[in-house]
Amino acid sequence: MPLGPGLLDELRRILGPDGLVASAEGRLVYECDMHTFYKGAPDVVALPESTAEVVAIVRLCRGERVPIVPRGSGTGLIGGAMAPLGGVMIGLNRMTRIVEIDLANRAATVQPGLINLWLTRAVQERGWFFAPDPSSQMVSSIGGNVSTNAGGPHCLKYGITANHVLGLELVTGAGEVVRLGGKVADRAGYDLTGVAVGSEGTFGLVTAVTVRLLHTAEAVQTILASFGSIEEASEAVSAIIAAGIIPAALEMLDELMIRAINEGTGAGYPKDAGAVLLIELDGPRAEVLAQAERVATICRERGALDVRVARDESERALLWKGRKEAAGAVGRLAPTYLLQDCVVPRSRLPEIMRALRAIAERHRVQIANVFHAGDGNLHPLILYDDRNPEELERAKAANEALLHACIAMGGTITGEHGVGLDKAKNLPLQYGEADLNFMARLRRIFDPDRIMNPGKLLPSHPACGEGFRPARPRVPEGAWI
């Protein structure tokens, strides 16, 4: 094992005999996140249960110049929670406590390993919920959501993770514990909480999160509207927003995705539709009923083939089951896919959909689409067979063309998944050299020795100063880029 026996002995002293995963087969479990294209197993996995243990591990690794890779549930889609250079992976899965529920201040403080959905389940009987709802919320950790600034279907109305994080406890790459933000709404000084959310483990490890809780809405109504084409559905999206209606969620699925979902989940989406909109409204009952009627009218005016309102909670859950399990259902269409989460301005949805079709034809790939139409956050799945190297290369070329198209339309390369290893090379499409230089200098304030998640987020530009290489590289130079 590349790590010295002294370091391993010290890790065992800090964590106890059950706090390390050191076997080859055990470490293999941690070699990738859900984006299995990028793989790299750590030299050892540390499983702390407290902030004090995290501090001790970081200080030990800093002294030995050993890279650290933070990891939550491993549900990320950017190659962010794998170890291209080996080193110590710090898994936060054992830090799952709800430290405090403070309904008087509409807040809760939790450890980073707490599963997203568990927090809502802990407060829902009292009429509260935690709004950020990535599709992986049944298994993704709140610490991981903070790391990538995750979104979800309901971020259209309620905002992404950053809008719901009030404070953080962070162990920096220097081994210092800093406490950022808090329950007070307006705090003096710089918004360091906002800076840390979305930093993808390059500043340090989040060991506690104080989040905002919201009241459960009085009424919820879910509508499924089908259209002959994705362009017609896109026009309906713009018309709904232009009418001053902000749905809690406004999702779109294309014909290929509808077929996969119907076969995989039995959600019963219309088989003859070129696209469907899944629209959810919530709020005071009278307002929701009036808005639902107006939304249905707008959809029909824009050529909807059918408008269906969920009659009860079970039908609503079935409609959402199809959306939440869309990525898994795609396995019926192809053995593998590349999933992106780029963004365009909402008004340019019809244009980017035409561009996607042209990209698919040019590179001879199939692209299934499911996305947060309300805020222009696309989730195209580029289908390919990984047993055929030529198909993989075509899928990768289509992926790059897609990102370039979104930037050209005034968009961004990520809306909620983050950058990680997957899109670091694309960051210069969006930022100039001065921007990247500033980000690199900010990163080094938190992580002066560049041991935190090296190779992620900012490795693609010489201005970034990403020069960390361990004394004994764990993989051949360039093999992980």
C-alpha cells in the first residue's frame, strides 16, 4: 500500500479498528460515484463519527502531504467523490444525527451524512419540510447536496440548496474548524457560507449544516399535460411563467424518455405524446385551484393533446415516481449513458431542443431528455453501449457539442450537479483567466497545501494553480484527466 504504515497506524488510533476500510475489495466500492466513467480507488477510507475525528485526520494528512477526498453517499454525477490520485477518502456516512430541530427559528442543524429525505420525514407530521429535493433525495446526503449546491424539481419555486443553508461547520484543508453563518438572517461581514456551498470539497469537509425549514403547503395539485412536440411544450412553459404563475415544479420529458419510464415504472404517461409537462402547484387552497385552472387553459391554448390532474395522493405519487426514476428507466434503452445538467435561459428552450436533435444526428447517438423546464436546467442522457469504444467516442463528442451549445446561448455548464472531474476542462468556456485566477487564490485560502479533493473543479486552466501531485503518483500522469 502506498501510504506509510505510520500514517495507517495513526488513523487506526484516531478511528478505532472499525473506522477504516483498507482491503482491496473494500476500497473498490469507493472507486467511483454514480458517474462510473471516472474511476480511482483511495488508498484507505476513513469513517469518522465526529468533528474532532475529522480534524485529526485532516491535520495528519496535511502533515504527510496526502490528498483527501470527501465523500457522502456517492450519488454525485461528476466524478467528484472518487480518488484519481489515491490518498485518504473521508466518508461521512456515519455522521447522520439530527443535532437540533428549532421550529421557533424555522431551522434544523444536522450532520452531513444525514439522508436528505430523512429530515423532511422527521418534521413532516408537525407540518414542516426541507425544500431541496434532488431526484436522489432518498439516498443522497445533505452534506453532498451542500458540496454540489444541488437543486431538484422544486427548486423553481423554492430555490437550490444555497437558498436553504443558514450556516456551516467546516474543517478546512488547514485542519481548522470554522463556523460560517447561523440562524440570524442578516450577518455582518462577507457571505462565506455562500462561498462554501458548492465548493465540492475543495475548501474542506462540512461537519454540520444548519438549514431552513418551511411550512408544508395547505394544498398541492399535480398536472400532467401532453403535447405533440417538445417545441409546443416549451412554448407552454414560457407562457405559464409569463402569466405570473411560478409552479413549485415544472418538469419536461421527451418521447424517448416517456417510453423508457412507461416500460420501467408503469407511470402511465401518454404513449402518443412527443413531450409531457409535469406541473406541480402548491400554496393556499383557493390560490392553487385558481392557478391549476389557468395552467390547464394555457396548456390547451398551446396545443396540449391532453391535460390530466392527479385525483389523489396515490396518483400524484405515481406521476412523480416516473420522473424520479427516469434515469434508472433509461437502462431499458441502452446499457450506458452520459448525463449532463447544463442550463440555458428558459426562453431558449425550443432553440436548444433543436440543437440537441442536430447534435444527436451529427454524432449518431440517441439523446433522451428529462429536465427542469421551469428554470432551463437540462438533463440530456446521451445513450451508448460502453462495450463499443467507437460509440463511447461519439457520445463524448456529442456531450462536448452540447456544452458548447448551451454556453453559446448564454447558459452554463452545470445547474446542480457541479463540476468535479467531469466538466473541469469546460470551465474556461464560461470564465476568463482573471476569473479562474481569483477562484484558485480563494481555494488556497481554505486549503493552502492543495490536499483537498485535488484535480476537481479547477484543474483545467493554467491560471488555476492546480499543481498538486503526491510524491508517488497513484496513477500514470494524465490517466485521470
